[in-house]
Amino acid sequence: MLLYLVRHGKTLWNEEGRVQGITDIPLSQKGTEEVKSLKKEIDGLKIDVVISSPLLRTRETAKILIGNRLPINIDDRIQERNWGLNEGMPIQEVDRWDCWDVVLNTDVPNIERVQDFMKRVSEFIEDIKIRYPDKNVLVVTHSAVIRVIHYLLGQIPEDGNLSRMEIPNLRIIEYEVK
């Protein structure tokens, strides 16, 4: 399977540097324009299946990128991580080390535990490997989900901390998945 991962276009909270999590925020005007510019690159790819997180920013991104070319499948397992009471806060005010350390698996109140989050994303990856072994799959999702997929596919940071990975909006990340 050829897997294409795309993080959604920018929202106002992205532009303001706020934690979004599962707060359902639409694309900003700037984000919408940036998605339209990525569409040309997506149009040049052979894509058989499109899967999106259920959150509005990913569904809007997928719709702009694919149009009516293919149906967009929604999968709750690739929804962004729940950041609880941290949602809406400036990113600099959140202790990302403790929240992303897969060894510590810190149980921070109101935040989805990193290993629970990784388990649901892992179940998604295993499922699509079975369902689409010879397909090219576009997944439109969130930075945290992409971090976990990167980790699951063998790109493990030496210190085990996924917060060090930068996942920009609207960059196509390609993996050959067996």
C-alpha cells in the first residue's frame, strides 16, 4: 500500500498558535487558499481511497483536495488527540514533553493518554493494511496522528518523545506500507 498523509489546512487557532485537539474548528480563509494550491499536486497522484478524520478542518481539506473525484471515508480513529482543558491554550503553555513521552505515558488529567491514542491510530493502520493492501490511500488528518503513524512505521525518536517532530500543514508525506 502506498500511504499519503496530509495534515489539514490552517485554522485560526493554528495561526494564533493555540492547541486545537478535538475542538471542531473550520479552516481559516488563509488555510482554504493554501489547500487549493496543494490540490494541483494531489491531482497528479494516483489515489484509490480517501480517508479523513471526522473533524471539520480535515473534512474541508479533503473535499477541496479531492472534489467529487472519489468518496471521502470518515474514520474516528484518526481524529486528533483530545487535549482536554488545554484546548484553546497557547501551545507554549502546554508541557509537550510529558504529554508525548511514550515511555512515561504520563496520565495528565483531561488529556488522552499517549498510549491510548497510539493504540487507536495503530488499529487504524492495521485495518487499512488489510483492507487496501494494493491501493494508494490518501489520509487527511492531524499532526498528532501523523506523529504516531510515523512512530508506528519505524521512525522512532531516540528519546521516545514525539513532540520533537514538526508536522507542517499541507505537506504530503508518503510511506510504502507492507
